[in-house]
Amino acid sequence: MTQNTLTVTDNRTGKTYELPIENETVPAAALRKIKVNDDDFGLMTYDPGYGATASCKSDITYIDGDKGILQYRGYPIEELAEKSNFLEVAYLLIYGELPTEEQSKKWVYDIMHHTYIHENMARLIEAYRYDAHPVSMMISAIASLSTFHNDAKDVDNEDVRNRQVLRILGKLPTIAAFTYRHRIGRPYNYPNSDLSYTANFLYMLDFMGQTTYEVNPVLAKALDVLFILHADHE
């Protein structure tokens, strides 16, 4: 018997089929050869909600929920949460490897350089009803980014694509914070690039003009770990 195969007997016809097993999965297309008549379409899988179906192969994420395993690019999530920050993990997910110290410095600088949003976008957020759903406001604001950065349409240009990555990573915390502040009726806090990525986000959410205000480092670290855990949804 061939290894790494699944033997299936079709009780309708008595025929036996060998289906390949690859990475603990059976290709759905392999079921097509199981049929009663030669001109039949063949079997298909029925799996509502894709509860037991893998839709693609990933070089980015490996997850086994039953065993509590989550890996990004082969790195255990526990190691990344302990030894790396969210922006380093974002670099890993996008480019396939953790940044060097120099790459990390430039990466962080470039992202924090893009944290400000156009004042017209700030006014766009102000135009929404205060009780509108925050996700709806964020989706609309993110969609409007293309109207402020016309170069984004050049999707075949690698430099342009990389610039959009910096813009999205930089501006999303600002858009989220402005949305939150608008909903609770408080003025916007503009980004502070002297802070870390998550500390800056907390500052924009929470600062109320206190002269002695400091971001709680425990909260900033906790938020950073949460960002890492949710960095890729596959």
C-alpha cells in the first residue's frame, strides 16, 4: 500500500480509489475521480463555513488550534511575543524574515513618519454621526486613503506597494484613535513619533491634556502582544 494516501471504497460501485495526503490534507479535486458513471461530475466536499477545509497553502502562518500551535514564518508565537515587537513581526510577515537592527530602525522610522493623516480625512471622520459603528467609520476612512495618495493605483510598482504598506501601518492607529475620540466627543490627539507604536496609539486614545501624562508601559506591552497574536488571520 502506498504511503501518504487514503484508500476510499465507493459502496455504490464497489470501486476503490487511492487519494493523496499532502500536509495532512486531501486535495478536494482528487474526489472528482470518484463517480458512478464516466460522464458524472464526480464527488465534491460539503463543508459549511469551511470548518474543516483548507482553502490555500501558506508560507506565512501555521496554526493547529487543538494543539495550541501558532507559527509565523516558522517562528513560534511564544518566541515572537517574548523577544520581538509588533512592527518587527509585521516586517517578518510581509518580507519573510525578521529585520536586522538597522532594518528595524529604518522600518520603525518610516512607519512613524506616516502616522499623520490629512486634515481633510480628520474632517471626514468628524462628519460621521457620533454613534455610527466604529468599524464602518474606519472602513470608509481607509477607503478614502486612495483619494489622498493617487500613486497607490500603480500596483505593479514594488516601491509604490512598499510605500502603501508604510502608510497603512502608520495611519491605521491614527484613524482608529480619531474614530474613538469622535465617538466619545473628545478632541483628537495627534501622533507622537517619540513613542513606540502601541504607546503612541494609547496616547492618541487616552491623553486628556495632563502635564504629567505618561503611557502605562504595561498596557503598551500588553497591546503590543495582542497585535502580534492577531497580526495574521488565516
